[in-house]
Amino acid sequence: MQQQPSSTFNPQDRFIPAVEDVDDYYARGGPQSPYPPVRSTSGYGYTGVDPRRRGAPVEDQREQGVVCKMKDNFGFIKCMDREDLFFHVSECRDPLQIGDEIEFTVASDPRAGKLSAIDLVLLVPGTVVFEEVLENGVNGVVIEAPTTAHPFGIIDIGDSQQPQVSFTPRDMFEGVQAIVGDEVEFSVVFDRKNRATRASDIKITKFAGNREYGVISSVKESYGFISCCESATSLYFHFNDIVFLLEGQRLERGVEVEFTIGVDKKGQTCAVRVIGVPKGTASFVREAEGKHKGTILRELISERTFSKRPTEDEMGIIKGDDGENYFYTARDIQNIRATLREGDEVEFSVLIEKRTNRRLASAIELIKPVDLKRELGIAVDLKRNYGYIDCVERQDQLFFHVDDFEVKPLEEQWQVGLELEFSVVNDNRTGKKKAANIRILPQGSVQYYDVTTEVFSGVIEKECKIGHATGRRKIDNSGVILIPLRGEDGVIIQAKLSYANQDQLDPSVNFWPDDMVEFNIATEKKTGIRSAVNVRLKQRAELKRETGFVCALKSTFGFISCNERNEEVYFPFTELEGKDEKQVAVGTPVEFSVIQSHSGKPSAVRIKLLPQGTPTKEIYEGRVRGLVEVELKNRSTSETNVGKIRVMEGEHKDASVDFRVDDVDKKFVLRKGDKVEANIGFDFRLKSKFATNICLVREQGVVLSVKPTFGFLQADDLSKPDALYFQIQNKSDAASSDAFQVGDRVEFVTIFNTRTKSLNADELVVISRSAAPSSTSELKVASPMLTPKGRNKSGTRQHPPMGGRKGKTHDRGSQQDGLAASVKESEAELKEESKSEDAKEAQ
């Protein structure tokens, strides 16, 4: 709005144009008059218009109106008695806006030659009234609707004095479009401006045409579908066809609406003039008069009626006294907690579906319940407020809720094993059977079997699975007893009866095939199947006895290594003599029998503990020779410190057998390639052969060369190298006597020198002398074991053996000549090495 000029006039703050420029100034849209406010000649207020430009008032009487349009510095007034008048903002001291009620004087504009409003004064809201209400709450029927060509409609009132009244679309409440035939309620007003009466604030009370009710079933981006209450169809509607919705309603699935059936642009049936109605208005059924009685013919299968329309297969049926069948759902029962059972007498109201004319029962009340069969069972699974019953006469477990008890159980009673009496009804929430009217019984009241008093005898054909003394009987865990029974024709037949671990008088006693037992026969009530109960041992079967030792133990079982079979056999602790598993340890010798267990695998039974020291190894007769393939890691007796020997002769030839530290003579340290002699045995615990009593093989040969601390000899075995090196144990003794002479025949053992990676001779014994005399017939030679610095145990340097010619020759004389030359070469090399070693030791 333009700011009004100040009431204080300052000549220096204004611009006064020339008289001839005034019209051009206002034509260019000057913001306000340059003249200060002065009292108007009419005496009706202040104005800022140039007195030389203002028009003269055409009437002395003041008029009233409402501002209906505003621009930057001018506007228009909706007058009560004339057309809209122009005004300039300078004609009012207060800011104006659309809707303001004002009082003004009408003057002529000399420039435009038209009338305008001057001397504007704001009025109190409510002062200006264009319409005078003559009558409220008038009812009528639209007989002519407004159109684009003819914007006035006509309402027939039916009054003899004024039978009709006109209206425009602006007179409709909330802009609702009226059509011919609509029943309306309105107010009759007198339009002062037009000097005529008309209808205003028109509300449609009843839409024209056949109106139907329905429920919105789906909503898309700009359209949706309505499920009709009167027919089994869904009608399309567009959002433009929605007249209005009630407060709080939204365009969504489930909203109840009223509509008229029309035709769209494509010629298809659709819903038009859709309005929202209160919840419960749209009904798919109509109620018949009076109350009816009947009997429950079929119980409810499901309670899906709250979320989805149920099918007839899921609904219950009442046989009425009139012979008609009435369907019902869970919400049709008066007491929602009540469970209607087949045979119950009920009273109900009748509803008829508008779509299908199907008869439904509603507001059902139980008059007389039917007497139900009582059943027995035991609670086997309990949760916080529900559980499951193992029934005596039913295969499947039965669900129950804590609210189904006649007397709510105490907290200390709520535990597995509770014996119960109950009736079986349909659970409306799940459609399954459940227990109801539950009563707690004393312990021992529930019996699953009818047991005979007669005692029978039989033979175990298959033992039951061990460790299943509680819980329900399972066929896979059951054993089988053969019993001779007389058939209906008098012929004796071998019948088979099953039994479980819980059917034994002593569940800790294990029965095995061919054991003779005594028992009673029980018949299961739910299936009629017979089985053996109260089973007790009468006579044990004769089984072959075997021996072995325990090779592994677990928490409740173990394994036995058998001496007579190449396998390990499973055994349970319950088969131990005395039932004391604490006396058993790995390696304990045992005596037992072997049977085929329930799983089809061998199992040890009737286990007797044998004294400690019972042999677990067998040594074969005769000694054999072999070659060391794998050395021992060290002198430890650990189970993992194992060597291997390849047997070279006998029935075990080419066999690779293990040996340990305890199997070797302590004076020998076996190296890879050593030739040995040993006994072969079999270890029942490890299920493998082994070598024991091992010693190096003694050979014969001829001394080739003798030095103060060492020498060389030639073995008779031509597979050996040309010369074998040996050491003399005592230097002083060797120097003072001719212990060995060239040509002496000696006996020795061959050992492997780890430093030189070659064979040496050890433990020399003279068998026969050469032609030269000798005072000593036997002299032992030191072991070739070396210290970490390459010295032997006596502290002297270990020298490498002499090399020789490779290959074999049949000329013994030429071979001896070659050996002599080789010995001389080796002696020279040893002397040089000895000098070098002595020099190092001196330093």
C-alpha cells in the first residue's frame, strides 16, 4: 500500500510542478499528491488531491462499500447501490486492503469523465451489508442447474407466494456443483445491489439419482475403485468425481462413501459425485426381523474374518430350527471368549448379504453347551502362558493356553509332567484343535498303555538304543523281542514285540541279541500297537570272549584295541564290569565279547578288566637281518621318537618296521644304512609290527694297515668299500704292543660315520693271526661317535676313512695290490692332516 502523506507540511520537501504539467504528472503515475492535506470543501474528511484537479461531488449523501480490488496506488470499491467505483489511495488517510469496509463520497473525475470515490473513511467490520437474510433453513429442489451459457440456476421452493428462487454457482456451499433433482437446503436473501431475492449458502441434502454405498477398495495415482454394497462389482472413479470427504477422512482404502452410478467418457460404468459418509453407514448386509434358534452344525475353522473376507469353508454353520443353514464368523459371537462347539444350542439374529442373499448368523449367544468327551494327557512342553499336551488317545500334541484351565494352576504346579484332563475344541484363531476346560489330575492318573498281568518270555533279536530312558518312544531307538504266540488258528508263530530303554525294570542293564528276558505286554491306547514292558533279564547268551586293551576314552564311552582283530571296537561305560569307569584308563587290558550293535557296527559288551601287565605284544620266533632306513631323533623314549628298519630276509622280507630307543642295545647308536639283526613282533595296541632286541651285525675281514691310533681293513663282503677305517681305543697300549698286524683276520661291526658320511669298522676282535707273532689276540676299538668339534669320545681327532677303487673284481690278488697302493696314498694324506691338526692344537 502507498504511504499516506504526512500531516506536517514542509514546502522545501515537495515538488510543485507547473500547472500545465499536472495532468502529465498524474498520467505518469505519481506516487501521491504533492499538496499537503487540506480540509475538503464538502467537510467530509481530508484529502491530498490537488484542489485544482478534484472533481465536484455529484451527491451530498455518503455511500458505503467494500474494497474489492487493489493495485499499487489505486483500487475499486464494490458499491451497494451502483457499479464498482474507482478510487485513489490518496483519498484515504489509512492503509487499505481488499475486504475493508469504507464510507465515501461519489465525485466525477474531470480527466476521465467518470465517477470515482473520494473522502474514503474506514468503517467497523460488519457495517456494510449487501445481502439481507429474509429466511433460513428453506428446502427445495433444483429444477434448473447453472451452465456456462446461463449462469443462473432455479430452485423450486413450492411456496404459493414465491414458488421459485434463483442462484449462482457462487451460492453453493464449498463450491459443490448442483444438478437437476438435487434436494437442497438454503437461505433466502435480498440482494440490495440487484434489488432482488435469491438463494445463498446452498447445501445439498440429497443428491439426485439412485445413490449407492460402498467402500474404497484401492487407490491409485489419480483414480481408484469402490466395492459396492448392493452388487458384487467394483466401480472405477476418478479423483475429479469426488465431491467432498468428511473431516478426518483421507482418500485411502477402507473409507466408506456414497456415490451415483454414471458413465465416463469411454462409455463405461463408473462412480460419480462421490462423497464421504460416517463409518458404519455403508453396510453389505441387511438385518432380518426377530431372533432365531439353532444348533452348531460345523465349528469355526479360522478367525480370518478380521483381516480378510473368509470363505464358506472357513466359516461355521448353524442349523436353524427353521431348517435353514446360517454361516457365521468369530466376530458374530456375542462373547468373543466363548468357543462354540458342534452340538451347542444357540440363539442369534439373521443378516442377509445384499450381494449374494446369503444368510448369516449374528449376535450369537450360547444357550446350552453340548457334553464333550473328556480326554487325558501329560504336559510335555511349557512356555510362559501356554504349552502342549501329549495325549493318550491322539497322535499329535495338543496346544493349550493357561486361560483354558477351569482353575488357574499355581506357579509351582506349572512344570513339565503335569497330568491333565480336558476337552478338545477348535481354536478360532488358528483353525486347529486345542484343549479347553482343563483340569489337573493327581500324579499317576494318566496311563498310555493297557498292561497285562501275565508274564511272557522271549529272546532279544535286536537291542534298543542306549541312553534313551525318557521321552516319547521312537521306533528307531527301539529293540525287538521274539516271542512265540498262538494265533487265531492255533498255530504257534514267532511274534515280534518292540521295547525301549524306559520299558526295562533296570534301564542301566543292557540287553544284547540272544539274551533271554521276561516281560509284560502293553497295548498303546492311541494306536493299538503292542510292545514289551517291565523287561528284565532271565538268562545271558553265550558269547565268544576276546582280549585287548583300552585305546581311547570319552565322557561316556571308549574304544578297545582288539588282539584278535585288526580294528578298534566301541564300548559304552554301562558294559564295564562293576559299572565303575574310574578304574579304566588308556592301556588297561580287558576281556570282552563283540556283538553287532543297534547301529550295525561291532560293539564290545560284558567287559571285564584284566590285571595290569597282561601282555599287549607278541614276539615272533627267529632273528632277521635288516637295514636302518630312518634313525632315531634322539635318546628320548617319547612315543613320537620312532625309527624304521627295512627287513632283508625271512617271511617279513621288505617289510618296514618301527623301532624305539628301548628296542636297541644301549651300546649302539644306529645310523641310517647300518646293518642290524633283530626280532620282529606285533603290537596289539598300535596294530603294527615292530623290531626289538636290535644289535649291529658282526662281519669278518682282513687288516690291511695298522697305525698307532687307527688302521684299515678289508671286509669279506665285496659290497663294502675297498677299505674300512677303524680306530684303536688306547694309544699307549697300541704303541707298546702289536695289537693288530697286517694280515690279521678280525671280526667287527659296521657303523655309519655321520661326519664323513661313510662306513667305519668298530668292535674289532682278532680271529686268526698273520705270520708275524703277536702278544695280544684281542683289542677293542673305540666307538666312532664324534664330539661337536669332530672329535671322538677319547678326545682324538676323527680321521676320514681311506678311499678306494669303486667297483668289483674277481681277481683277489690284483685287488690286494690296488688296496696297498691306496693305503699308502691315504697314509700320506692322513699325515698331512695330522700335522695341520697338531699345529692348530698347539696354537
